[in-house]
Amino acid sequence: MNNRIHKLTVALAGAVALGGATLPAAHAAEKIKVGLMLPATGTYAKLGTAITNGFKLYVDENGGKIGGLDVEYAVVDDESDPAKATENANKLVKRDEVDVLVGTVHSGVAMAMAKVARGTKTLMIVPNAGADELTGPLCAPNVFRTSFSNWQPSYAMGPVLLEKGIKKVVTLTWKYSAGLQAIDGFKESFTAGGGQIVKELTLPFPNTEFQPYLTEIAALKPDAVFVFFAGGGAVKLVKDYAAAGLKDSIPLYGSGFLTDGTLAAMGGAGEGLETTLQYADGLDNARDQAFRGGYAKAYGSAPDVYAVQGYDAAQLLAAGVSAVKGKIEDRKGMITGMEAAKIDSPRGAFSISAAHNPVQDIYLRKAQGELNPAVKVAAKALADPARGCRMQ
Amino acid sequence: MTIKTHTAGIAQAVVLAALAAYPLVGSEFYVEMVAKVLVLGIFAMSLDLLVGFTGLVSLGHSAYFGVAAYAVALIAPEFAPANLWFVLGAAVLISAAVALGIGLLVLRTRGIYFIMVTLAFTQMAFFLFHDTALGGGSDGIYLNFRPEPRIGGWMPFDLAEGSQLYYFILAVAVLVFVGIKRVLRSPFGRVLVGIKSNEHRMRSLGYSTFNYKLGAFVLAGALAGLAGVLYAVLFGFVTPELLSWHESGHVLMMVILGGMGSPVGAVLGAGAMVALEEAFSLLTTHWQLLMGGVILAVVLFLPGGLIALPGRMRQLIKSGGPHE
Amino acid sequence: MDIFSFLVQTLNAVQYGLLLFLVASGLTLVFGIMGIINLAHGSFYMAGAYLAFGLTSATGSLVWAIVLGVPLAMLVGAALEALLFVHLYKRDHLEQVLLTYGLILIFEELRSLIVGNDVHGVAMPDFLAGSIPLNDTLSYPVYRLAISAVCVVLAIGLYFLIQRTRLGMMIRAGSHDRDMVQALGINITVIYRVVFALGVAMAALAGMLAAPISSVGPNMGGQVLILSFVVVVIGGIGSVWGALLGALLIGFADTFGKVILPEFAGAMVYLVMAAVLLWRPEGLLKKGA
């Protein structure tokens, strides 16, 4: 049953890409070589695994094929180390001669990959890294993203807070590009609607001694606090915030990474936190339910947003391959196919913007136990402004 | 003695010939990898000048490498290639100046304190690039075009072409190698070695050891900067992580793995490190476990590094068994 | 900054400083007395945090986890000393750095193999879970204050152990002249094993105590490693009081750096270390003080 849905999806994606022409013919003898450059060690290892699982799930559901082509993988552990990133990307592109580069989590590493992809004209799909530049000033015809731009999830939070009557906000994030860009996104929509940012607090990455900031927030007494944190830092912040007694008097909001995969470790301190992200638990669509069932069956755990992004990277690639009926030498045709693709994602269908970033719904979610169920759609079909993108 | 130097000379000539011939047979990726080994080799040789010869263990050597790499990316215009000689000279000068400033301060300390102050300065440099918009922040910065080695209107070679870049890097590496050997044979170099074995004695002999150490520190910083320039040109991407203490540790590891106090050892260490990482990561995702094991084994069983391996083997054969 | 905020920030600084001392104290011991630069110190801290996570889940209480975990850490420490570190006493600092760096890689991968890459949280004991209200918006967690108290007790205990006990006397003598102590018939091998085991246990204890107020996850050791070294070096290697002083100094530099000079917050700790060492090239308090 599952399998049929997915086959239909491929067919649908292909059909859409072809503008409703015939279904792609199978090219049994041919294959596509996919280079997965993701972290297998280090802080982001878990995210790398989830993305890999998501990607492979789609391929396995389609009988080991993408758009009718057999898939061969080449894998590199990028360690989330930008200092080794160019060489690692070259390993896949030049040594293993992959047809497409898929990766990665860390923005700096993804920037280095994009540089290699642009230089060698290799097709690249980013399944996580949110650096605005990738689909902004550094956008390129052969670089696509199936995740988000740092701007997107937090931009959606501005109107949500204004609607709640919140006027004065303090922001807090690590002092690194992802955090600063996310805060900028929030600031843009929040101040445009008449809100005021009282103070922008930043702490050095990856420092997690929050106590001085909590004292400062208590003194500033804003209506709310908006943060960008992920992983271990997110866990510690939310626990410290609650322990300082601020949770009830000054509500905490954040970009969704704050509560994704971290709620269990927060031990109840995260209960009720409202965040915005392109994915949520308990979405009311059959596509998502099928995906979650399939993922749980294959890997014995519930999927997260990273798994979805990996899965959609495979779907986007399938759209491209189907568009050229498996003749992947036709790079231009593939790109056209991917640009036109409407991805039937577990997060809800999305299309690809002119800058190759998803145009997607951003959900407002409210933490409940270990889940982040959707409250509503905070922003419908939100497109990144793609500032500085001049697609050649 | 003469036979030994003779064989060493032949071995070096053979290695050089092999390196020169490599682009003819190697694939693009591996040519680039050997080029990277050469760059790291220069980096390691520059650190060896401090650690192996002068006895100054610096855990902040990545600062000069990274600052020079940033200098290249920042000086170069965004939409056109820069002049190689200009960016090269400017970047090396900048890293030498930074080394001079830091050296004046840190050389007042010694031993473990020296290790920690050098670490402190490299961390400050790291935060300068990571936390400010100066060089693109934490995401790093692109070098969009490889610099052109223009002299007037004449362009003797083209670095945009992979093999020509390789030969350029090889030539620089050979120059640095020969240059360091000459420095070490010079009176200046002999004083450095004297400082390592007994600084007190050198001072009582009337040498201003501080000035000599500072000279070594600046020279090492400038050469590390040279390696940083080549790195930026080779990969076209500069990131704050190049300045982090992990990179300092990494290059220190190369020096010790290869064998301290020998430029050959430093290059050997760089090559072995890159080769091991490459081989292990192909084997398993938990390759760092193997890497850790190798490091342990080298410390416990091969204290002189790889360069000491032939000597140890000879000794082993002669005595018929291991002994300490 | 009003006076109330200033006082609370001072409390933050002292509390953070004491926590840093807790983490660094085991390092002072091993570093100062045995002369071993142990980069794997952070890994022992991480191991302690994971022990706290595992044992708290198994026994239901952090207190039990500590009661069981500390002796376990001592055993591991003694075994590591007998197998590996015993080879390092006659080697130079550089080789120690290298070997213990290798250990970091191994411990980090073992962690990934055995417990995976998830981030975990550890519940604090119920009787310490509350907060004390400071004003209408801000409260202070009791657990943090409790840790501070533990740190003070530990600092005093360590001082007495080294300065006032027979074992301490032997340890001090051994750190000055290993061979002489041996010639006097004291078994230096055993003493070193005890000291190292103690150092590992203290790092692990720090990890366990910090677990409820931090997140237990990959690379958590690396973050405290450098800070521990900074603290020990600022204070003067081998000095317990020096480490305490260094820890408090870093606590203040970090806390007030974040509030007053947020632009330089990242570099602040290193700036302070560089300044101290340029002023006093062997740390604030020399050995034995």
C-alpha cells in the first residue's frame, strides 16, 4: 500500500516535471551515483544519520531506484569541519565522480561544498544547512536546497508574537551566522509589524553559560524572548531559563530547532514552548503518516525534520531524473525538471523558488511531552527573499 | 657518515623526481591531495623550526596560517583575479608582523606556560574572524579567482590550471625545504639549536637568546603564512576553523608523527597524517578510533617518529630484539 | 547596571567560577603533582556525565549515581594509569600531549559506539530541585548553590589532603624528587596510581554534578578542556588555591565580559589569560603556595 503511494508520487513528480507528458521509462541498466557528504562523527552526527536514513528510505521505497535509475552511493564523513570541507567535497566529485552531491548540516561546510559544486558544475542538493547565502548571493543553477533558509522559520514568528499582543522582545543566540541570520529574519517581520527589539544578546559559540544573560533579561523585563539554539545548547538554555523562574513571567519563543529532538533531554522544562518550523508532529496529511510509518518500520525510531529533508532531497532528485527520462547527462533538463518540481513532502507539498529554496508553509508548534504538534500554519507558502541572488 | 648523507641525498632526489612526475600519472583528485600534503608539509616544517630546533612548543601556530589565508581572500578583488606576487608578499608580511607582535609578548614565558599563551593568542585570532563580519563571520569567505602570477603584462604560468598550481606549490615547498636547511646550517640556526639544548649556557656565552628566539618565531610565522596563502589559493575557501587550536594541534601532531627536528620528518608526518585519515575514513565511519590507536602506538613504541623508524629497525636487527 | 543586577551577576560569576574549579581541580592534581599534561581530562568529565545519565536512569537518583560512579571512575583511572600513563613519566610534555590527544579521539568514538550521538538530560535530586526567588521575575536554582557549596568543601578537602596528611606529604615529596622518595622506601608507583585515580574521579565527579544543569552530549568534554587548562595555568601549576583563584577570575571575566563587552565575550577568557601570564609568567601563585 505504502509502496504504491510512493510509486504514484514518483510518477506524479515525473509527470509534473514533464508538464503532464508520458511517464518516465525505466532504464534498468543505468545508474546514478549519489555522493552523500554528511557528518558521521562530531556534534551533528545524529543529524547526519537522520538525513541519510531519510534519503535512503525514499530510494528503498522505490525499489532501490531514483527516477528509474539504480542508485550507487559514495559516502564521506564531513565531521562538520569546514577546514576539511573543500577536500572532502572533492573526494566525491573528483575521486568518486558522483553525479550529484548531497549535503550537509554545517553551513560553513555547505558553503565549501557549494564552491566545489559551482566550480565543477556538479548538481548539489542541500538537505539542511540554512545559510541564507546558499540561495542568496551564492545561488547557482546547479545548487538546490530542500530544507530552509535561516531566515524562513524565524520570519514566520514575527506576526505570531504581534498577534499575541507582544510588543517588546529581547533576542538571544549564539554568535555565528546561522543564529544571526535567524534573528535577522525574526527582526524583519516583527519590527515591520510595529514590534520593538529591546536588545539583541549574543553569546560566543559554543559557550552555554547562560546565567549572565538570564539576569540581564530579568532586568530588562521584555514581553517575550526569542532565541535560536539547537542541540545541547538548546537543552541547557531551556532548562536554565525555567530554573531561573523566567518561563512563566517572560515567555520564551524560538525557531523550531530549539525543541526538535531535544524535548526528552529537557525533562519537562520545554513543555508548552511555542516554536516555528517547516515541519511538525501530527500533521494531518496521509503523506506524512505513510512516511512516518515507513521510517519507523525501517529504522525503529520516529523520524524528525532532518529525516524529512533527506527524504525530500531524494524526491527532488527523482523529479530531475524523471524529467530527462534517466538521461542524466542532460544536466540542463534535470535542472529545469527540479525547478518545476512540486515536492509532495511529508511536511506538506512545496515548490522550488527561483533561487532554488523551498517555498513552504511554516508551522507554529507547541511542545507537548516529547512532541511538537502543529497549532496552525504561521506563514503560508513562505518564500525566502533570496537577496543578492543573480541566477546566471 | 658520508655514505649516509650520500644515500639521504639520493633518496631525496628520488622523492623529488617522483613528486615531479606525479601529475603525469595521478588523477586530478590525488594530485590535489599531494598538493595539500605539500602545503601542510610547509606548515609543519615552519612549526618544526620552533618545536624541533628551538625547543619552543607552540600550540598557536594556526594563527599565522589562518591570518595569511584570510589576507589573501580579503585583499583579492571580488570579481577579478588578484596579482599573485602582491597578495603573496602582503599576506606573508602580515603574518610575519602578527608573529612579531605576539612573539614579543609570549616569549617571556616558557614551558607549559608558553604552550598556553600561544593557545590564548590563536583563540583570540579565531574569535576575531569567527565573531566579526571582517571575513564573512563563521560561514567563511570565498576566494573567487586564483591569483595570477603576472609580472607587468607577462604571465609565466597559470594557477587556474591544476597541474601548474601543483608545480608552483612543489617549487615553493622545495625552496622552503632548502631554505630551512640553510638557515639551520647558518650561525643563526646553530644558536637556535644551542638554545634548545641549553638556553642558560647560550646566554652566558653572550648571545641575546630572546632576540634569536624572536627571530625564529617570526620566521616560523612567515613560513606558516606562506603555507596559508597556498592553502587559500588551492582550495579557494577560508574559514575561521583554520585558526582554531585544533588545527594547531593537528600540525603539531604531524611534526611529532614524522619526527621532530628534521624538515624531512615534518613533510613525512604531513603525508602520513593525510594518508592515514584517508585510508581509515574509507574503512569505517568510526575511523577516529583507528586514528587514536595509531597516535597511541607512535607515542608508546616509536618515540622518534617515522623518521626514526629505519634506525630503530637497524638496531632491532643488530641486537636481535627490542630494548629500551 | 543597577546594584541588584550587579549583585546577581557577581553571584553568577562566583558560582560559575566554582564550577570551573570543580572541573579543573582534578587537572591541577595530575598536572601539578605528576607533571602529566592530560588532554583527556575533558573526556573523563564527559564520561562522568554519561555515567550520571546511565546510573540515574538505572537507580532513579543522582545521589546513588554519584555513590556508585565515583569508585567506578577511580577504578578506571587506576587501570588507565597502570596501562598507559605509567609510560609517560619520563617522556616530555609533547609526547604526553600527543598520547592524551589520541585518547580523546578514542574516548569520543567509544562514546558514539556505546551510547550513540543523542543529547540527554539528567534529572536533579528532588530535594535540590527548587529555586529561591530573588525578586518578582528572577529566581536562583538551589542546585547551583549546592554545587558551589560542594566546590568549596572540595577545595578545602584537597588542601588538607595535600598539605596536612601523610599521603599528602608523600605526594608532595614525590612531585619534587621521585627517585629520592623511592629510595626512602616509599612506594611511589602506588602513590602515583592513587593520585591519578583521584584526578580521574574528580573530573568524573565534576561531570556528574554538572550533568543536571548542562546537557549530556557529544563533544561536551572538549568545551571544558581548554577552560580547565586556562584555570590551572592562570593559577600556577600545582597550586590548589591558585586554581581556585584562577577559576574565580575566569568566572568574573566571562560573566562581566558578556554583560559589559558583549562584542569581545568570546575572546575575553583568553585575553585575561594572556594578560595574567604576561604579568606573571608562572601564574598567580607558584607551586606549593
